[in-house]
Amino acid sequence: MEKLITVTEAAELLGLNVESVYRRCRLKEIPCYKIGRTYRFKESKLLLWLESKEQMKRMK
């Protein structure tokens, strides 16, 4: 089973600030899991999401 990472770790991985990560979670723009009152992320899913965003930029 893949380890889940925190909002702070996700922000570092994505190059975003923590508040941006929270906002994107609330808007369901980023793949995340809500566990109680906290958000957690699978690193592999975040990397795939980031890759897809970069591919979309290149296509424009």
C-alpha cells in the first residue's frame, strides 16, 4: 500500500503554497482523500496529475 502524504508535503512536491493546495482540494481540482478533517494524497496520483497539466500546457 502506498504511503499517503500530507498537504505540506504535497505543496512542496507540486511547487504550490499550502493554501493553494487546500483550495484546489475543496474545488476538487487535485486528486486527494479527505480523512476526517484532513486531506491526504498519494504521491503517484499527484505526479500523474501534474504530468497531465504539463501536457495540456504544451498542447496550447
